[in-house]
Amino acid sequence: MVNPQFIEQKPLSLGEVKEVLAKIEKRDTQMNFLSNKAKEYVQTFPPLSEKKREELHKKLAELGVTRLKEEVIAKITDFVPKDINELKVITQAYTLTLSKKDQDSIVEVVSKFVKE
């Protein structure tokens, strides 16, 4: 019996998941039920282009917010919050408290990418 092992574990943004699913779809002739459901879910969100997503990720990491982890940054790049209330909705799933100043700086950085 095959015993798969994890090689690496890292958070993926929805755009990266979409790319992985496209590779799987190319490789396999027919996707299974869960892969099709994941593909449907990913297509409901308008992701940023790969270049913008990477640039936004880099800018958020450079902010220096100590409690902002990779998985939270990935979710911010997925949902691109336009104001502080949307940011709070995204971050409430994590044990994360951000100061008003940090929230403002995150929304400011994200808003620059929405306008472009």
C-alpha cells in the first residue's frame, strides 16, 4: 500500500491553487469530484495576476507587522480587502490582533494594488 509523506507544507493563495489545478487538469484526462469542486470554488474569486500577487505579498511582508504570518498574508492577497472592516473579517479566523496603525497600513498597501 502506498504511504504518501509530506515534503513541504506552505499556505497557497487561491491564484496558486488555480495554477496547480490547471496542471492537474492538463496531466489527468478527467478530474475527480473534489478537484472539480475546488476548481469551481477558486473560479468564483477574481484573483490578482501572478506578478501583482507576488508584489503584494512582498509589500505586506515588508511592512514589518510581527504577528502577520504567511497564511494570513496569503488570505489577504486572495480577498484583497478594500477597508478595515473587510480586513477584520479575513483576520478573525486567526488568533491575530492588529493595532489600528497596522490595519491602516495593510489596507493602504492593498488599496494601491486594487487601483492599478
